[in-house]
Amino acid sequence: MERLNLSNILEIKNLKRSFGGVKAVDGCSFEIESGKIIAMIGPNGSGKTTVFNLISGILSVDSGKIILDGSNITDNSVEERARLGISRMYQQSRLFKNLTVKENLLLVLDQRNFNFFARSKPSTEQTEQINEILDLFELNKKINMPVKTLSFGQRRLIEIARTYLLPHKIMLLDEPVAGVTPHLRNEISKFLTKLKDEGETILIIEHDMNFVYNLVDEVVVMDAGKIIAHGNPVEIEKNQKVKEAYLGA
Ligand SMILES: Nc1ncnc2c1ncn2[C@@H]1O[C@H](COP(=O)(O)OP(=O)(O)OP(=O)(O)O)[C@@H](O)[C@H]1O
Ligand SMILES: [Mg+2]
């Protein structure tokens, strides 16, 4: 039977994926319990985004298994995995630049009932949800502006809002603060802390250990496709293998 541990939202088991001779992901296993936030760190090219691509279905695995809330999703399509509860933020922006902030968020909020092209009216609840999150990010003034008029950091906030608003069981965030100014970085940090308090389950890729230190329950460290350490932030900070991976020793 696949249902092993009911409190695990996601389990990945011995995932492997190569590109030609490059073993991008070389036998990765870990679990995320419901309500936990796990950071994935590691040097450039260590395989972090590839793990996200395997979990979200952008790439197929060479071998291994992906279990979402007890169901084996290893062979499901990207769309099926999204419907089953994987909401993912990409390293590269996926927003529609000519649509407004509100239109971008409405598109994900209710893909079944809201017919954007028929210009049906969004429900009060949808509008409230969008207003609430834009208030939090102090972006309400931008609600009717095309996304292309926003700064890079503001677009990252909208991407995070989008990932959050999509119905999900787990959020996958790929470097949400990379290239973001200190002020907006702080906004993102506050929002992630709020999500933690709300009991969200999140897997976040981040290079900066300082950013995730007080946020996450566990840290998974990758190097050359393998997990070289997995523990709480205090343990990881002291770990000799992790120091060596970062110093390139
Ligand atoms: N679609 C692909 N085709 C060929 N090689 C790929 C592909 N995706 C990733 N790779 C290779 O796999 C390895 C891992 O890449 P990946 O993007 O997963 O690393 P990363 O840890 O996310 O790095 P970064 O911190 O720079 O984002 C790299 O050597 C990369 O060049
Ligand atoms: Mg990456």
C-alpha cells in the first residue's frame, strides 16, 4: 500500500534524473509533514530546481517515487498534480505581463467558474481574497495596473500571491527573494511567517541561509544531485560537510 504516513503531505523516495552524463538528481529522499516548512539549499547546479521539476511534473523521473498526501503521483501530468494540490512558484516569472494584477490573480483563483474572456464578474469572496493579499503586500494601489508596470520585486510578490491563492496542499517556492530589494524581501519574509502560523506546508529553495533560518523547521542540503545533510537549522549551521560544499573544498 502507498499510504504509509498520513501526516506526510509529500514523500519523495530515491528520485533520480540525469541529463546526458549529468546526474542532476541522484537518489533524493525526504518527507514533509503537514504544517512544516522545509528549505532546500545547495550550491548552483546542485539539483534543487530539478527536484521541483520532478515533484511538479515538468520533468519525468528516471526512477523513484513521489507520494502526495498518500497517493502515488509519480506518473501524473503537471495539470493533474496541480489539481491534486501542488502549487508551484517558478524561478522565472510566469505572469501575463499585459494583464492587470487583479486579472492575473483572478485567472488562478477560480479557473473553473470565472470566465475571464466572457468578462463574468468575480465573486465578492474572490475580490476579498485578492484585496486581502494585496493589502498585506501594500500593493493595493497597483490592482488595476498591468503587471509590466511593476518592479521586479513587486512581480515576485504577485507570483507568491498567485501560488498561495491557487488551491493547494503544498506550496513549492523557487528562490522567492532572489534579486528582490531589502524592503520587499522583508515583506516576503513577513508573509511566509504568517503562512507558517496558518499551518501551510511549504518547500522553499533558497541560497541565503539567513533568510530561512528563523522560518523553517528543517533544511535539506543538496550537493551534486545528492542530499548531503538534513536537519534543523541549528544542526545544519554546524555541519562540516555543508561548510565544505559551500566553500567548494
Ligand atoms: N532541462 C535540462 N537539460 C539539461 N541539463 C539540465 C536541465 N535542467 C537542469 N540541468 C542540469 O542539471 C544540474 C542541476 O540543475 P538545477 O537547475 O536543478 O540546479 P539548482 O540547484 O536549481 O541551481 P541554481 O541554484 O543555479 O538554481 C545542472 O548541471 C544543470 O545544468
Ligand atoms: Mg535552481
